[in-house]
Amino acid sequence: MYIPTSVMFLSYWIILEYKTGQTIGKKMFNLKVTNNQGEKPSLMGVVISSFGKSFILPVDMILGLIITNDKRQRIFNRMGNTIVIKIKNNDDGTNPKYSKD
């Protein structure tokens, strides 16, 4: 049961994070996936990051806590050159700003 569920989540994360930069949960919390320069991530970067979440998240999280950097990235986010950022809306509600929390 583990493999089919992981493949389903892998597909979900790849499709939504590559197309929009956001999954349903990220949209709820005003988060977005970008590359390290704040632009749309590459497909390969999203695949690598999603693989880590889908199949070996506990290991990825523990290693990320031990070998952390100033951006607080998981290991597979570093490998995929991706980062999760917080979206901050302007006061007038237009053109959201992206910033590191």
C-alpha cells in the first residue's frame, strides 16, 4: 500500500508545484515553491524535491535538521535547487511579494 500511495502523492506534487508552484496546502498557508533565485522551478527540480517528500520524508527531514543551512531547506530541496517561500500581498491586494520567512 505504501508504494501506490507514494506514487499518487509524487504525481500530485509534481503536477501542481511545477504548474502553479503551489499545492492545496501551500495555497492555504500562502506558500510557494520557487527555485533558489525566486523564479519558477525547473521540472527536474520539482521531481527531485517531490521524490524526497513522497518516498523518504522522515530521512530527508532528519538529515535536513542535522545538516541545515540558513534557508532551512530539506536535503531534496537543496538537490533540486528549490525553496518554499511565503507570499506576502501588497496593501492594495495586487502583485504579491515573495519573501523568505
